[in-house]
Amino acid sequence: MLSLLAWRSNEAAMNELHNAYLNLGSNIQPEMNLVKAIQLLSEYGDVQRVSNAWESRSVGAPGPNFLNACLLFVSPHVQVELREQIIRPIEKRLGRVRSENKYAPRTIDIDIILFDGQQSRDGFWESGFVIVPLAEIYPQYQNPITGENITETATRLRQEVWMEARPEVIGQFSGSNSNV
């Protein structure tokens, strides 16, 4: 009887859906790679909201400008499965090469920003390329430390760094329930 209960508990956990807010970035053929990454993600779960693509200058090293976007991805995968079984294979399929230089140009970078309401990455509150697109699709989110609303943070960061909305990029993706 105990093993049946354990099995049912495990089955229920597998059927539970998780909300992951992802940040996608590219500065090698970004118009193509952002759209392709969203299409590939939609094969593994439900892409529910997609921000505009935002162009910003390369940070940390000289290189082409980046395009970044955020999306809400809903799937039955827990965070480690999402990263190892979905995100990393998609990055590899799109030609991502990891090197010691974390600022090197890349075809695609997919980061889990929030998972089931919990921050997955520290330090993103000062990164306009994360905050500005995330604020578009999750405007009610608040910084858990300062209590500042993400929309306020996005407004402040837009005044500090150059960013330009590129709505035509994500508009190419017809499979999303985007808000663009």
C-alpha cells in the first residue's frame, strides 16, 4: 500500500505545472535565434507570454548589440530538468558554445530568472536587459528585498542605459500568446 501511495504522490508531482520566467539573449543572428528558441521551447511546454525584444549594447566585452526578451514558460518540468533537459539542448542546437569568457558573443543564452515565484538568479535587478522585458510580462512582480515594483525598476534602468524596443522581432513568432 505504501508503494502505491508513493507512486501516486510521484505521479501527482509529475503532473504539476511550473511557471518559469526565462530571459533569452543573443548577439549572433539574434533576430533569427530568439524566434527559433521560442519555437523550440514551445515544443516542450506552453509559452504563455512573450515580451518585446529589446536591443542593448554588449556588456562586459566589445561585441555586437544584444537582443533580449523574456517569456513565461509553463511545463511539468522541475527547475533542474528544465535547465538540463530542455534549455541546454536548445542552446546547443542553436550553436551556443560556452567558453571561459561569460561575455563572449553567443547565438543564444536562456536563463531561468524566476521559477515558481522564486528568484533563480541573483543580481538581475540591476540588469536592464532582464528587468525591462520581464516588467512587460510580469508588471506586478516586486523585488523581494527592497519591495520596489519591477515597473519602477525598469523605468529607472531605462534612464540609465540605452535600450530600444524591437517589437518586429518577436512579432515574427506566431505561436506565442505574446502581449506585443
